[in-house]
Amino acid sequence: MSILDRYLSEEFARNLLFIAACFISLFLIIDFFEKIRMFLSNRAAFGQMASYFLFRIPMIVAQILPAAVLLSSLITCGNLSRHSEIAAMKANGISLYRISAPILIIAASVCLSVFLLSESVTPPANERAEHILRIDVQKRQSPGSFKQDQIWYRGEKGIYNFRLFDAQRNRLQGITVHYMDREMNLIMRLDAQWGEWQEDHWLFHNLLITRFRTGEFPTLSIIGQQVVDLPEKPSDFKIVQKSADVMGYFELKRYIRKLQSEGYDATRYIVDLQGKIAFPLVSIILAVIGICFSLRSERSGGIAHGIGAGLVIGFSYWLVHAFGISLGRSGALPPLIAAWFGNILFGAASVWMLLRIRT
């Protein structure tokens, strides 16, 4: 069986690498033509463009590997079936479950690779790509940073600190604004529980304003809500805000704990945290779907019909997964169920299909 396992593994791995390379090339070509005008208008050097696309590759790989596993399992098992190799294996007493084992083991390895890639390589690579695009190419100045799970922003009025920025609703949580004079002396500090962008201005709620005057004690003012004159718009803070997509699993988990300890709603981030585990595991589910469809007709292989049906069902996972994530973020479903909704549904379907195959 070691010879057979090696043969099946090599066939599947060869198809997987080829399909992954095609997907990566396709993504890079599309991304290149989307950004070529911007690169040319900013007179970007060839090295800057090459570096940007190089640092984009880890994120692309993490996104396309499940789809590559699906197509690889369809093509590998379809070719084996079409050339009667599946029939020969069954004639020698080898079940389809045993034949599928090497493919599923590689699919499980892909799951682990996607998780490790998203945890250790993708976040710093994404940050470096954004730095090249915004700082090196577009010549923008870095206005702030995301440090210690908080946003620090150097604005026109002073130095801003936010515990949380909801880019979907344009809301700030845990606001502290330090107003400075030209000598960088603190003249006023504004603390607010939360703020929202309304009609082209910031409306802060539950404010505590502390004014510092030379030679006098600080004076405090408590205000229920007030329009605050900040020149920055929500789009300015989106540049600094670190989204859950570019955080690793453990970094996002620490961020959630900090938000919860400070009393903020972290439901959106909990859904994304669960999704970081659920998404890599889809490789095994799609591998099973691909095997089932490609082995339905063992004589002809039915490869064309199998690939078509497998792609429809396989890629529909992303629609269901995205739908579940959106329901979880809105609070319509519990975070755990929302993130795993697609995996539960398609996992159950793949097991049912696998059990119906003639072994």
C-alpha cells in the first residue's frame, strides 16, 4: 500500500501545485491591471511594484488553497476513474475509503498550512504590502499606528487614542483626545465614551473635558453629548485601524479579551475569530465533495459533469459562509454557529455523499 499511497499522493500533489500556481497567477494578473494606473501615475519603481505583489502572495495562497484542493481532488480521482485505475484497485479488494485516504491526509495538511500561514506569515506580509503602497508609492505620511490593541493617531488638533473603531458604522469607542499647543504642552484633554459620524461631523457622547491652564488647577466639564470639531473623517482612521482579516488568530483573541475586559461589544470580532478556524477546515470538506463527484461513474469517470457539479457545490460554500458571517456580525446568530454554519451544512452533505458511494 505504500507504493499506491505514494502514487496517489504524487498525482494529487502535482495537480494541487499546478492549480494553485494558476490561481495565484490569475489573482496577480487581475490585481496588476487594477493597480497599474495608480502605479504609473505615482511613478512607482519596478522594485516597488514587484515587492508589493510579492508580499501579496501569502494572502492569495491562503484564500485559494481550498478551491485548489477541490479541483485537484476532482481531476485526480476523475482521471483515475476514467483510466479504470479505480476499478483495478477495487478488484484487488481496496475500498474507495482507503483510496481516498492519501488525498484526505494532504487536504488535512493544507488545512494546517492555511492556519499557520494566516497566523504567522500573512499579517506581517499584508502590513508590508500596505506600507509599500501607501508610504513608498503614494508618498503618504503614516498618521498613526495600531499598538497595544489601540489606535494612536496624530491629527491636526493633537494626539488621538481610540479603544475601538467600527469601520462599518463609523463609530469610535473609548475616545481620548490630547490637545497640544505649538510647544507640545497639554492644554486640554477630551474623554468620551463613544462617538459617531453624523452629517459630516463627529458627535461625541458622555464627555469629560479637562482644561489645563498655566498656574491654575485643571478644570473639569461633564457633557452629555457635543459636536466635536475634528478635521479627520472616518476614512482617515480606516488607514490606521487593523482589521480582523490582517490579524492572526492569537492576536485577535488578545484584542477580543481586551475589548471585553473594558466592557465593549466584541461580537463582530468573535465571529471573525471563529471564522479563522472554520475556513481552513473547508479544505477537507471540499476534498470529500470532489472525490464523491468524480467517482460517481467509475467507467467513464464523468469528469466534465463531475467538475461542473463539484464546482457549483464547492464554490457555493463561500456564499453560505459569507452569509453566516454577516448574520453573526449583525447579531442575528450566535458567533459560534454563524462562523461554522457553512462547515456544518456542507460537512453533513459531504459525509452523506461519501456514505452513498459504492465502496
